[in-house]
Amino acid sequence: MPLFGAALNPPLRDWTGRWVWIIGASTGIGRATAAALYREGARVIVSARQAHVLDEFVAQHRGCVAMALDVGDAQAMHAVAARVQALAGPQGLALVLYCAGHYRAQSASAFDLAEMQRHLAVNYGGVLHLLDAVLPQLLAAGQGHLSLVGSVAGYRGLPMSLAYGPTKAALNNLAENLYLDLRPRGVGVSIINPGFVATPLTAQN
């Protein structure tokens, strides 16, 4: 559930024929959400780095569209966002869901700067690339919903979460600020903070 403002976001009840873009849809929560929205009648666009995994999803869900994407590449994000906008057309996007994530266990006794920066680039920097690409679309449409997948690890420090937790905490603050700015413009914002879910990301726990 959204952390805040659930009752104040424009409601999304009927997904039939509505366009949704899910980033990080190759596995785990993103893939499951894409499949669930497809069953509700949404027109689903899935993005992730692994093009062959997306192609497998599309083969199993007729009518879905795969657009491979590295969230760390700002130019690629803009290019894919333009393709998404062209596909959605005047109707625009009902939902943009950022579910891409990176996790490696780390503690201060084995500090790895490169790994810290990798978490930052995927879990937070990718969201900034997305915002730069889609905020003009959403504001121009005056509708739609932007949703970020965080984690309960963003609420407080947890063992071996030195790299991961701070990036999810940043998403909480970012989403709250986005909500304040975008809700008056007709655009909904939510932050989703799941507990433990068995996915490839968490298999190393």
C-alpha cells in the first residue's frame, strides 16, 4: 500500500485498455505486477536490461510490449520514454512503476565504494533519469500515476544493508516531495515499501 496520501491520489480502479509502463519487470515484484495488471486488462509495457527475459514475458502475455532498458543510461531512458509516449498516444500513461533494484549485502567492516555507487545508480539514480524523461509527459497530461518501489529497509538501518537501505530511504523522501508537488497538478504519486519477498534479489539473504 502507498505510505501516504492513498485516499488523496486520483483513484485507479478500471485498468481496461489503460497504458502502464513497468520498469524492472524481468523478475520478482515487477514481473508479478505486470502479469497482474495484464489480467486486469491493462496495456502493459515492460522494461528491464534483459531483453530475452522480456521477450519471454511478452510471448506469454499477448499484446504486451517489451522495451529493453538500462536505467543507468540517461539517454536510453529518454529514448525509451519517447517510444512509450508515442505508443500510449493522446491517452497517455495511467501508471509508471519503477521497480528496478540492485542489492548486495554489505557492512562497514567490508566497505566497497564501487558497490555503494552501484546501488545509488540503480536504486536512486535510475529514478532521477526516469523523472527527467517522464515528468514533462505527466504534467502536460495532467493525469497519471507515478509509483516507486522502495523497501522496509528504507525505514531504519538493518544488518548487511549499508549499501541498499540508504537508497530506499532516499526514495521515501523523494516520493513525499513529488507527491506534494504533483498531486495539485492531477498526477498521483505513491511509494511502496514491501517487506521480505522471495525474489532473485533477495535469494542471497
